[in-house]
Amino acid sequence: MNSEKFSNALGKIDVSYVEEVVDYKAKKKRPQQIWKLAVACVAVIVLTVDVLPLFNKDKEISSGFALIAYASENGTVVENKVQEGASVPISFFETTNGLKGFVFAYNRKNPGDISSASIMTEGEFPGILEEIIGLKMSKDKNYVFYIPEQDKEFPYRFMMPYTDEEANLVYFCYLLVEETEDGYSAVIERMESFERKFKE
Amino acid sequence: MVDEEIIELFFERSEQAISELDTKYGRVFHKTSYNILKDELDAAECVNDAYLGTWNAIPPTKPNSLLAFVCQIVRNVSVKRYYMKKAIKRNSTYDVAMEEIDACLSSASTVEDEVETRELARIIEGFLDTLSSENRVIFLQRYWFSDTYSDIAKKVGISEKSVSVRLSRIRKKMREYLVEREVLV
């Protein structure tokens, strides 16, 4: 087949497809949001205990925080470690109550932590996080379901905080999610950590 | 004048039907043809030929969308003219658009000789049905209307970069679809 045959065949498709194009009206977009450092709304279905620290950036960034992004490849769910400067594949997942977003997770580390799943979004409160279709959640991890604001264009930038009580540190993880030819990718643009001055 | 009134003029065999059609949609028809031929004179001739085709088709046909119906005639006439004039210099959006398709469809061996144009059209319709409405519009705007990335981006309300990424992804998906149905091997 070549483009001529394809073009001739395309000229013979039902006129209703052409009508759809002729009548199409783009969805109204809300004005682009200025990239924010903090998200507007977080909902937690299982409460975790934490205390807002007073930050004092005395220490260099250290390891201890490993973020995982979930991708669906040929029907199989794959975990990819998100790193600074190196993009990994990530996919949209859907919950049983129709929420669509990207799924991240990190290992539970803090003593007394209860495994949790939270929603992170910049838009309106989307509702309770129900089961994520196709994803078997582990009790050893905490999950974050990032829902991009409706009609917002790629790339998405957002910040994910993480507290490591053992190390007495709070991490700020600045993430970037982009569209690629094959789907989507996630990368950590930068990580900052701060020593907690106040702890429970 | 609304479309139903123009169609009524065709049914009454009133020549005013053509002038009303041209007044209302002439610019769209001309743009559709010009996107393919990149020549004002040729585009004008093709639009006139399309008006004759429309006059012969209505009645008995009573189209739901007059614009879409006549655009289809304009496109087919223009594509036919394009391939007749093979010597036309490569400068139209249609050329670039079809080269993108060529790269997607090229294969050492195909069963193209055994696939009739209309059967292929049905297969393409099946593929189009797998796309979201927005992606379907993007695809047809590019390969049916031969619109530029800029025009597509404006119509759909996304960036040109997004249009490029989406089309690349859709072409890949189309190739897989055609391979599955043994149109390509």
C-alpha cells in the first residue's frame, strides 16, 4: 500500500466522519495555571500521623527516599524507579469510581506508619480514592495518585513531600510528567531535603 | 441562508443553489482544495467541478451536513487532479502529509493488490472508530483536509507540539491495526 491508495480510500469513508470534523468544537480550556510549588488539594483515605516541621536546610541531600512510578506495558503493570535526570515510563490508571491519574509509591519507612493512599491534585476535590484498576497495592508502600487538572496541557510539574522520621529529614521531590511518542514519562527534576527542627 | 434552504433550492433545480452554496462555504471549499493543490487556479477549477458534482448528486441525495458532503466531493476532485498533475513541485501540505503516511505504511510486501479501495475505506473506518473524538478529528484534519499543524492546533485547542506527538502516535497505532488485519504484512 502507498499513500495514494490510502488517500483514495480515505476519500471514500462515510461522510459522517467528515461531519464530525466540520462540527467539532474544542473544549473550553481554563487559563493555564502558573506552576505551583504546593498542590491545592490533598485527600487522604487512611490517616497518617505527621507533624509539620520547621525547616532548616543544614544537611546535604541524602538517600533513603526511593520513588516508584507505575506503567502499564502490554497489560502488565511495571514498577519503575523514578530518578533525577532520567525519565521512566508511566501510565494513566483508572479507579473503580472513574478517577484517572498517575500512580507513584514509596516504601513505608517510618515507625508506626500505616500504609496509605492519597490523592494529589490541583483542581477541585475529585472524591474518594477507590480501588485502582489493575494495580495490586502492597502494605509495605505508601501510594500517591496524581490527578492532573482537567484540560491542563502537558508537561505536568508538581511537588511531592516525604518525611523520613528515622533520618529526621523532609524531602521535597519536584516531579515532571511529559507526553512521549509511546505514552508518558516521569522524571525527578530535583530533590531538596531539610532537617526537621520539630518532631513529635 | 440555512443549509436546508440551500438543499431545497437544489431540489427545485434553481441555479441560485450554487451561488448560495458558494457564498456560504466557498472559502472552506477553496481552502480544502488549495491545501492539496497549492495552486489558486487549479483550486478554483476543482471547486467549480465539485459544484457540478453536487448539482448532479442533489437530488436524489439529501445530505445531513451540506458542508461535509460537498467537502468530500471537493477533496476527491482535488486529489484526482493532484495525481494527474504529478509534475507539481513538492510544496503542498498534502505532499508532506502523504509522506508521513508513506513512511508509516511502507512494507516490502503487501496485499494491496487484493484490497479494493472501498474495502480499505471500511477498514480505515474501523480504525477511526477506535480513536477518541479529538484524535479522530486531528487525524482527519491532517490526512483528509491536509491542514497544517498550526490550523489543527487552533481548531482542537492544543499546542502544535501536541498535534505532532498525537499524530505520530496515531500513525503507529494505525500501522499496528492494518498489520493485524493483514492489509500490511
